[in-house]
Amino acid sequence: MRALVAALFLLALSACSTNTRQLSIETNPSGATFYEEGTGATHQAPITLYYSLPETSREADGCFTIRPYVIYWTSGAAVQGANRLCGDNLQWAMRYDRPVGHPNLAADLRVAQYQQAQAQFLAQQQQLAAAETLAAIAGTAVQGLANNQTAQVSAPQIMQERRVRCSSRVVFSTIYTDCN
């Protein structure tokens, strides 16, 4: 009986297996624009995309076909992306290099440098928000000790009292972060 229950559980578990496939795209230099044909969706690289691709959509050669896409750099350089995902992977990683010899490499390098600076700024803002949250937790605990109160402080309670919230949004090639 236990074997039957275990077999049914495994069968149910396999029926719920994920159909989500992940495609990570990097460009060299970074900051190129990913453009998905047919939808008009654009994203700045590096980017990770998620596709719901059930096994029934796998072709005879073992590959999935996704919408065609193009990678564009600021200079106008472009490469056609691979729109076939082959193998039993759930994750694929693609790296696209800017075509050698295309004019105005300096413009593409400036975009990459700007993107890197924005990513560093965002990371610093997130670290600052985390440090302020820890300081709020520590400050509440110290205040309780100074007033001869029991030092049993619940972190979720403190987090509700003093929560730093940051949200970021991307507008073209600029990341805007607001914290309050």
C-alpha cells in the first residue's frame, strides 16, 4: 500500500513539473538592447527571460523555437539572436559580441560604462537600506535595555515600525531608485 501511495505521489509530482525555461542574455559590451520580434518587447542586456514551453512544444530534433530576436547596440551594430533552445536544459545562457569593425565603438563602451556605474549605485543603495534596517533593529533593542525593559525584541515587529523601502525602475538606459 505504501508503495502505491509513493508511486501516485511521484506521478502527481511529475505532472506538476515546471515548463518554465530560462534564457539569460549577455552582450559584449554590455548595455545592448534586446528586441523581440512580433511583440516589440525591448530590454537592456544583461537580461534573463522566462518562457513557458511545455514538453509538447518540443520539436522532433529536441529543440524549442522561441520568437526571433535581435540585439542592437547604441552605435547601430546588430546581431540576430538564436531562436532555438536545444537540449534537456531548463536554463540557457547566450553571449553576443558586438560585430568587429562596426563604427562608433566608443558610443557602445560609454553605454556599458554608464550601465555599470548605475548597477554599482543601485547596489550601494540596497546596502544602505539594509544597514539602516539593522541600525533600527539594534537601536530599538538598546533603547529597551536603557529603560530596564526586557531585551526581547521581535525583528518583524521592528521591521514594521521602521521599514526602509526602495523601488527601482528602468527608463531607457537609466535606473531610478527611490527609498523612503
